[in-house]
Amino acid sequence: MSLQASSLPQLWCGLAPAATKPVQTALIYCEGQFNHLDGKTAHGLVRHCEAYRIAAVIDSHGAGQDAGLVLDGVANGIPIVRDLEAALALEGERPQLLIYGMAPATGLMSAPERQVLLQAMAAGLNLVQGLREFLNDDPEFAAAAARHQVTIRDVRRVPALKDLRLFSGAIATVGCPRLAVLGTDGAIGKRTTATRLVQSLNQAGIKAVLVNTGQTGLMQGGRHGIALDAIPSQFCSGEVEAAVVQAWQQEQPQLIVIEGQGALSHPAYLSSAFILRGCQPQAVVLQHAPRRQWLSDFSHVAMPTPASEIRLIEAFSPTRVIGLTLNHENMDDAAITTAIALYEAELGIPVTDALSRPPERLVQMVLRAFPALAPALAAAG
């Protein structure tokens, strides 16, 4: 989402705190990337985290600033500091862990980043990381973990092959509507919009549950889901199906929202295809960045239009796109208002911005598609 939001209405300042107190205090390592798209893991954790209390973000490029102010134009009390030493010197509860807060396209960390993580372990911090390389399997990190008596959580580690699940058709047993939040690109705000949507529905009295499909959502404390792009393709649809079925069986929600990955049209990130096949959503909300001209990791590939992506989604899967949500990067409030009006006129569906516009607009978008949920809203009121 936008990293230059100071001119936007201050309508969103994070999600409600978790019902239970986070068990650990965490630092986020995001050197040189907090003001860039590859810092999206840090962005998600700063905006919303049920699993940990975020004490600081490490990025020397933004040291001295408030992370919420940089990200959304709303101060949240999470400082950005220059390095690990400065983070450990902050007043308050001493952090118990360090989260690697970047998501490079390679899925790998650099040599200087390895050294920072090793220093954190030497300082007694546990590690949480979502890259494609598993630090528990790295001899240097495994030895450091044993020496300093700390743990490493490799979020993208998948179950053993014998435990992976093929698509079975069990999705037909799910007794509530399913809605997927897809996008026209990667790193475009699908997880943020999905999280905001679920919170808004629950606050309105409609029991909604989120199924995460990426490592950041799992780090935030997501109860249901998998790191989809780490799973062998044969099992991707089945693992999405199983996560949605589990969410239904355990929580009996009135609506299940599934976080999207990549884009169906994307030449490299094709996870949306598995999501559409695995969860078989009755509806899709599409996330788009109007000012983004090229795909975020592929500067030679032009962005699709919302209209073209909608046609592709609805041709690929028996579903319908019920609304469009905007990523307002490089847009001021007037530009957002104009874009909303233009897209509504062009597409004939509701359009909003999950961060800069009232959450009621998201709720109304869902109720327009699923009017049977309206009695729950009335009962809650």
C-alpha cells in the first residue's frame, strides 16, 4: 500500500488488538526497505500483528521516524531505529525475537543480512523468517541456535510430502460463502485489504474468518492457512481447500475470506489459479494500484487493467468479481476519489480504498453480493 499517505484522510490506524496479550515482543529487521515494496512483510506486521508486540523497526534509512507515520500517515508509536544495537537499547520490555521483515523476489537473504541475524541470536533473540531458505537447515545458523539457546521459525517450511493433501472435493462441505481477495499484481495490498475486510465485517456483526496464503499473514498470527508458494504445485489446490475446510469446521463463520497471491494474469506468480480452484469462491474482490504502470518485480511488463483481470478471473473460474479495492500509492485524496468514480462507472461494481475510506464501504460491498448476511448485521445493530 502507499508509503506516502500524509495527505490522505486519517481514517485507519491499524486493526483492533488481539483478544489475548502477545506472548513475545519483537523487532523487525527491514534495512533499506521499509519505504519500498520489498518491505511488505514489515508493513503487514506494523499495521496488524496478533502474535507479537512490535517494539521497533530496524532501518537506518528511516531512523528517528515513526513507522506508522511513514507507512500510513498515522503515528502508531513504533519507532524506526538505525541498527540492532539501538533497538536493544530502547526503553521498555526487552525483545525476545527478531523478525526478518523483507520479501525479496529471490526469497534469499544477503551476506550482510545473515550477519545481522547471527548477531541477534548472539544477543539471545529468537528468529522468525519467511524466506525460501530454511535457516534451521543452515549449519551456521543451526550451530548458533544451539550455542545461544534460541529458536528459529522458518515460516515457509512445508509439511512432509506424506502429509500434503491433494484436492478432494471437500470444499463442497463448507456451509458458508467464500470470498477471495485477488489482485492485478504482487505486493499490491491483497493481504492488507483482506485483513481489513475481515475486521470490518466482524465489527459489523458478521462473523468472518481469514484464511492466509502467505508467510506474512502467518507471522501476524493467522489461525488458518499455508505459505502457498512453498508447496509443490500438485498439492497447492488441495492445501488451500484443506485450510478453508478447517476454518469452516473449527469456527463455523458466516463468511470465509481467502487472501490472494500474485495475480491470475501474472507471468511469474500464478498462485491465484490454485486459490480459485482450491477454495472455489462465490465472489472475488480485486485489488488494483491505479498509478502503477509496470508489474512490481518486472519493470518491462505492463500492468493489466482491472477490466482485463476481471474478464480473466470470471473466464477461468465460475465466480464473479463483486468489487474493486484500490492501492493508493502515489495518489492524494482527490485522485482516489476520482479513481473510485471512474472505475465504478466503467466496471459497474462498488469501488473503495480499504485504508483511506470508511470500513462500512467494504461491508456494503459484501452485503450487496450476499444479501443473506444482512440479518446478521441487523441483529448486531
